[in-house]
Amino acid sequence: MDEAKGRTICGKMGIVVMGTIGILIGSYEDNLISADEARRSIDDLQRAGRHIGERHYRMLLDRLQ
């Protein structure tokens, strides 16, 4: 799926879209995972070849402080 196109269509339909970083932040803020688990998860995703934008990566780290 073209993610950008999917996000646009969801927005038009009133569906809230949350990406991987948002899920990790929400899980951390809801005390479902620790800050270390969130960091490890995103690092594991990067090592596996998933693209994580620098801006979103920094946003996650800032929220985990």
C-alpha cells in the first residue's frame, strides 16, 4: 500500500492514523512498556531495515526523557 495515499484517504474518512512511533509513545505513556523497551524496539526496527525518520526518532527519544 502507498502509505501516504492511505493516510490521506483515512484522514478524509475521519480515521485517526497512528504510526509506529505513536504506538510506542502511547504504550510508554500508558505504562505498558518501559522507556528502555521503547528504545530497544525502535533500534531493533532500524537494524531490521525499517525506515524511521530522524525527526520522529528524536521525538520518541525526547518523550522518553
